[in-house]
Amino acid sequence: MERASPEFADELDAPAEDVDELGHVSNVAYIRWIQEVAKAHSRAVGWDHDAYKRLGAVFVVRRHEVDYLAPVYAGERVRLTTWIAGWSAATSERRTRIVRAGDGRELCRASTLWALVSLGSGRPRRVPPEIRAAFAFGESGG
């Protein structure tokens, strides 16, 4: 895989509705946050949903690998940092790291394989150079 992009970061306060019966944020919420920060990164570099629709293709998740390292509780502020670790012909590997904003403790580490697929056929499509370039030189969020 070809090496790629600068980091993008965003913060959020863990909402009470993301807490499960164990009293901490559910693993399902972490997955949602990982997807949301990926979408925010894409929007920040000029590739929102409408841009992908014009291209006729969208990225879909092929695989998530998630290491849950410490719990998050309702109201805690977390910082999500994400970047493209590499590209192949039709995929990107995105890494995400979640830390507690207050003390910097690492809470979660994830790797997601995203595949670019045609909206018409659902088949994989080669990632065009303009997408790779947008992420290679994209602005960092905050």
C-alpha cells in the first residue's frame, strides 16, 4: 500500500445515550465515532457525499479492527485523530486513535479498510488521483 495522509482531528463529549448497561460508552458507539470522524475528514478535504455522488462512487467499510483500551464515560471529552495509512488500487486503510482530552490517555485504536465502489454496480472502482491528492494535502480539522 502506498503511504498517504496528514492527520485530521476532532473532539466530542461522550453523550449519555451512548452508555450501555455496563455503565460506559458502548463499543457500537466507538464504531459510529470512527465512521463519523472519517466522514468529517473527507468533508474537510473537499469530498462530501455530494462530491462522491458526482463521481459516481462512494467509500464503504470492508473491515474494522478495533482495540478497546480503556472505557469512556458519559460527559468525558475525547479527541479522535484519523489519517489515511495507505492506498491500494480501490481501497484505503484508515487509522483512528481515540484519547481522553483531559489527560491524553489512549482509549481506542482502530484500523478500517474502506473500498471505493461504483454507485451503479456496487463493484470496486480504482481510487482516482484527485481523491488521493485531496487527502495527501488536506487541512487538519479541530
